[in-house]
Amino acid sequence: MIRLSLDRDLVTRDLDAMVRKTMSMDLTWDWPCGVAYYGVAEAFGATQDSEYLDLLRGRVDELVALGLPGWTVNTCAMGHALLTLTEVTGDERYWAIVESKLDYLRHRALRFGERVLQHTVSARNDFPEQAWADTLFMAAFLMLRAGVRLGDRDLVDDALNQYYWHVEYLQDPATGLFYHGYDNVAGDHMSGFYWARANAWAAYTMSQVGSTLPEPYLYPRFMDVDCALRDQLAALRALQTPDGLWRTVLDDAESYEELSAAAGIGAAMLASGNPLHTSTVQRALDGVLANVSPDGRLLNTSAGTAVMRDLDGYRSISRKWTQGWGQGLGLTFLAGALRAERADTAERADTAAAEGTAAADEPATGLVAAPVD
């Protein structure tokens, strides 16, 4: 377990501000919305604040009433919030939409090679036979969550197949880090940079496999995910900046520190629970909190980023604006910190109670004073 030093009131205050800012944004049904609302759902899970659930449900209902878009890999990201709404409210309307996304991913989404999902952002063939780390959050993690809920072994296996091949295509075995993308036609990583948010997508979603999948050790491909994550987090720990953050190109000293990546990587390390990462997670939490504005914006979050042609392309991406993915990953990290603090408090209380019971059960061994006449 990772034990953090945190001011619960401060974290709760910042999380609340971030939820309210996120829900004030006019996000349409696409991946920024999907990541943002995943974070709101995580905030609800950590606090059980019914207002967060009401805000999320109201916005999703509004978007459904306006009409759903055509599905792409990226628009499937909204399935995460729908899954949570289904589980919490029991309203099967949300599950019906999740099922339509799963049907798309299973039968109509573009694939290549060993049935690997091609990264798609529109109805066009945007990036022929390209695998991007983003797909692990937008689709593979959703497929895993839904497959476990359904008890559907084929869907679980398909999800794990996506993890396996994205690791094969994107992780550099020499460094443990993930490239942004892979082009199967050219057989290369295009510009070939270790982009920080790509590493956050990979690390966070891999960190969730073991806790989502019952008896994960029975799935051979889980072992690949677990080892890939182990090597990646060790590499990332060595690249953390003195401010507790990570640069947008991880190994480039001239790249700026980027907050959505820092939040995602911090959340991954926290979920993985390696005690050797305690100080790294603590610094990441302090660094993220230092970049939450009073009105709930996660500052210094880079804009949407394609696989850029060169290093200057990554260095030049704007970080001026509030982004749905920054809000979502920031909320996910803060929610994880609150859960960790609560689990730590409960464990300490249980230990103290057990020690107290043991002491009370011990027989008295001291000398008895003689009576005084």
C-alpha cells in the first residue's frame, strides 16, 4: 500500500471545484467528454456525493436527447460514464448505449494484424493501420470493464488482446517507455517520441486490469500487462521532474511539464500500489494540486496532440486551455488519493483495534502487592 500525506479537506475542496468546472464545460459526445466524465464518475465513487451523480446523469441525459453520434474508437470513451451510471442507478437505458458501442467495437471498428483496433477519430479511415496508446483508454479498458460485468470471456479476451498488441507495438523494451503511435504499414513509430500523455493512457489503463479482472493470474496475457506496467513505471519514476511532474516528451529536457500526463501517471502508480513509488506519488500529488486553479481548472494541460512530425511539434502544443482529458485525469488522481487515504485510515484503525484486543487478552503477569495490615 502507498501511504500519502495529504490534507483531506484541501483535496476534497479541489476535487469539488474540478467537478463543478468540468460540468460547466460544453463538452459534446466524444473522447474529451468521455475522459472528463470518467473522472467525474471516479469523484463520485470516492466521495459518494450524490450531487456529482446528479450532475453527470443530467448531462448524459441531455446529450442522449440531442442525439448520439456515429461510433468511432474515440467516441466509445463515453461508455465509461455510462457503465458507472448503469451500475449505480440500475437504469438499463445507459447499458443499451454501452452495448451498441461494444457491437461497433466487435464487428465494425477498423482492425489490422492480430485484430488490433485501429485508432479512429471519425467515420473516415483517419490513420490506416495505426495503433495509438489512446485506444487503451477509449476502447480496450471499456471492453474489459463491460466483459467482466457480462461474464463474457470472448470480450475479456479481446480486451486483453488489445493490451497485448499495444504493448508489443508501442513499448520500447530497452527503456520501458511507450511511443505515441505505431504505423503497421511502414513498420515504424513515425516520429518516434516518448510522449507523456501516451504513457499516461498506457500506465493508467494497465494499472486497472488487475483490480477489474477477477483472478487475473488465470489469464496468460495479464502477465504481459503486469510486467509491461512494472517496467514502464520504473522508467517513469526516474524521469520525474523536481516539481513532481513529467515533461510532455519524457526524455527531452527542453519540453514543458504537462499536467494531464502527470495526473495519469500518478494515478497509475497509486493504483499499482508499489510502496517503492510512495515518494514519487506524493510528489506527483503535490505537483498536481499546485496546478489546480481556484475555479477548478487543471492548468498546463496540453491540447489535442497527433503523432507530431518532430520534437518541436510536441514542444509547441498549446497548454493554455482547459481540456476535458486534463479534468478527467486530474479528477481520477485526486479521487484515488482520497480512496487511498481512507483505506490507510481504516487499516490503521483495524491494526490498533487488533492490538488492543490482543493486549486485553494477555494474562496478567505482574507481582501482586501484599496486603497492608
